[in-house]
Amino acid sequence: MQVAPPLAAATSHPDTASAAATEATPTPHSAPHSASHAISEANPTTEADSVPAPAVTDSAPTDPRPADSAPGAPTNPSTNPPRAHNAAAPTAPDASRPSHDASQGGDAPRPTPPDAPLDDAPSPARLIIDTPSHPAPAAPATEAPLGTVPPAQQPTTFYRGVLVYAADVTDQVEAVERLRVSERRQREAAVTLQRSLLPQKLEQPDDLRVAATYQPGGTEAAVGGDWYDVITLGAGRTALVIGDVMGRGLRAAAVMGQLRTAVRAYARLDLPPHEVLQLLDGLAAEIDASQIATCVYAVHDPNEGRLIYASAGHLPILVRDPDGTVHRAAEPTGPPLGTGGWLHASGSVPLSPGSSAVLYTDGLVERRDRDIDEGVADLERAFAGAAGSPQVMCDRLIRSLGITADHDDDVAVLVLQHPARTGHDAELFHNAALELLGGVEAAPRARAFASGVLASWRFPTELRDLGVLATSELVANSLQHGTPPMRLRLRRTDRRLIIEVTDGDDHLPRRRRAEPADEAGRGISIIATIASSWGSRRTPDGGKAVWCEFALPRH
């Protein structure tokens, strides 16, 4: 492309002055357009001067101003004369196109004939000024410094970063929510398992009133392995158990369930408390060597008026006497279950009529900011002032120790009362005993004694006859297989008749099938047939006790 200098164009084209004059003289039909064009030519500081013109190509007209003139400078006809090849008279507007009124705002676009040559087309700057609806050309791109994002890409990068950040936050929130839901479901499963492994309904002994409460930890605490149980052993004796598996979650609850089942199985053997814990110790190591547990196993015998117990690293039993005095049982008689290799021993505390006792887990008295002995002392004071039924006492102890739904550990409490019976209730509980002396003469004396006692207790004739028969068989078995001292004890409660014979031999009888020709071996089979239940156990003094029960008819 070749562009002639302006001065040379003015010299080589003598008709330039006349063309300029012709262009400056508007026709009647082009007055609005000429007026706007004159204004745009006379005002050098218009939008066209402030916006750079598009680059000049071979097919586009060139800028009439010299290359060294700055934008916005005044236009001088002598220095920047119009081009000679544009000296033709302006073309009349097309009648088919509507005329543009100045009152409609802006300047009317300059019409261009379809057959006009390329050089007769208006200049780009003039089109921008004359056509306000024409979009303004973009600013020339400048080279961005190294390491920066070009301005045209900054909004896209920014919004893309915002979206990525929002997606990350959303993913994190969803992950936290999924984790919270998973933890809640796992805790609910552990609580459900824990409660299903606990007794759904406590056995109610004849001579004791018992109640228990279990409260899991708050929502932020995992479920532990606390458990309790009440087991009737027969002959009026009752076993009371409470324990705590160290640890949290489903595993602790599962170990607790296995230990509780094992305790009930061992209790049916009617073993002394320390022997039960000795068996549990070996079983706990087999179940899970990494788990240890504490436990108290206590047995109440109404004939002795004492609570015989063994403790495997558990907190001490609290006993309240009828006068309100509270005292602790001795220190644990052995290490926790699962440690192995240790021998357990049994202890005893008095539990006379009118007394109460409480067994509990560490969640009731243990706090992070104080010693556990202070918690036990607080429990002693609360237990001394607690009154009412065992269930009421459980609730009061929990409230007194500040246990709430948000407590950080699970709690198990077992309260038992040995009520002092008076009036009509006292008539329903009787005891009678006879020392069996004189060898074979003891059997008829025992039958006569039983018949008289059962008649005084106003039992039906049928029950009285069955009681006398059972007494005769038990005494005969003791006289044949036992050693002195021997003793017969008859006891009645509001629900059953108990017949028990003790002697000095520790060999426990077994039920066996007697052959038709055998002269012995039918006594225990007869007792098992006529009685509601029967059993035997070893006594602390080295002997044994054999007993049977008859259920009393309900009126």
C-alpha cells in the first residue's frame, strides 16, 4: 500500500479546493448529514479522536492526518487538506431508506451507494462518530508483564478459582456430615447392643428389693462396657453382679455380653464368689487379651444375714445400716479380670434386715478434675440421705452426683434393700431349724419335726405331705453319704417353701439312673421329680448343702 503525503496530494490535484468547497456546501436533501459532519470535522476532541482507529489495510482508506499529528490536535485544512480522490459531490440520500431526524438523537449514518468504489467509503473514524449504535472498537492489547494474567483472562480465572474453592468446601462439609452420621449410627448400634445384653427385667428375690439403672454417656462419648445382673441361686440366696469393661464402642459391649453370659453360667454352679471370678479371669483373657474388666460378684444369704463378695479391681460396695451409717466394704480382693495368674479371695459385710447396699461403676464417681476417692465420699453422703424404694434411690444418687444426659461416661447403679418385715409380711417369712443327732434315729425325728412345722404354717395337706417326703430323702442322703455336723432347715417365704440339709462332707450328690435291682440311688431322683427345683453347693466351712424348693399356691 502506498500513501501520498498530504502536501503532495494538494499540489498534484488542483481541483482539491473546489472539491472541498463543494463538500462544504450542503444540498437541501443532505442538510442534517452535512451539519453533523461539519460538527464532527470542527470538533477535534470527539470520541473518534479518543478511541484509536483500526489498523489501515490495503483495501481501507488512510487517515488524512499526518503520521506525526497527535490525536486531539486541531485540524488545519492547509496542513491536512482533504484527499483529491474524494472530491466528488456527495450522493443524494436513497429515497427508499427513511430519513433520520436530528430530534431522534444522535447523528444519521452517512449512506453509501452500493456501487461506490472502496476509496469513496467513509473513513473508519468517521463511521464510528456518525453511527452511535456502532460498538466501540476494543482497546489495543498490551503485552502483560511476565508472570501476570492478561486482563481479558482475569475474570475467567477468578471465577474458576471461586468455583473450585466452593466445591472443595462443599466436599469437606459433606464428608464431615457423612462422618457425623456414621458415628451417630455406630453409637446407636452400640447403645442398642449394650441395652439388649443387659437384663430386660431384673429377677426379684424373695428377701430383697432390687433395682438398677444404666445410663449411656452423652452424644460425644462412645458407649462403654458397663453391666449389671441379679441371679437367683436357689434356697433363698441371690447373686448380685456389676462390672465394667475397659474401652469404648461395639467391641467393649460385645466383651461385656460374653462376660455377663459366663457369669450366669458359673453362678448356676453355686460356687463361692472368689471361684466365680477366678473362672472369669481366665475366660476374659481368652476372649480378648487386650481387654481387661473390673467386676464385683456378691451373694446374699438370708440365713446368714451377710453379703459375701469378691472384687476384681472394682470400686468398693457401700452398705447403709438401719441407723443410717454408711461404711465401705474392704479393698478389692483381686486384680481386674484378664490380667491372669492371680488368686482371688472372698470377703463379707453385714446386711441385716433394714440395711441397704449400692454397687456402681466408675462413671458415677470419677471426674477428670478430682480424685476418685472424693467422688466415693460424695456418694457416701448422698447414699446416707437417700430414701424410698430402690428405683427411687437409684435416680436420687444419679442426680446427687450430677449425672446428666451429656455425661462423658456411661453409668451403672445397682441398689438392693433387705427390708425389715413387720405385721402381716412377717407372718409370711418363717424359719425353723433342727440339729440332726443320734445317727439313724435322726431320720424319724426329722420327719416328725417337718410335719409339725408345715402344719403350723397352715400349708395344704398335699404340700405338707410332699414336704415331709422331701425332708426324709434329704436327711437319708446326708446320713448315708455325709458326716456330722448335720442340720435341717425349713424356710418359707411369700412365694415358696425351702427345705435344706447341711453336713460336713464336701462331696456333691448327682442325679443318676438307678437300675431296678439297685437298693439305693433313687433319693435325688425322687426329690427332682416332686420338687420345683433342687440343687447343692459347697459351704465355706468345707461341707455341703443340698436343698429343694416347692412353689406355694397363689391365692
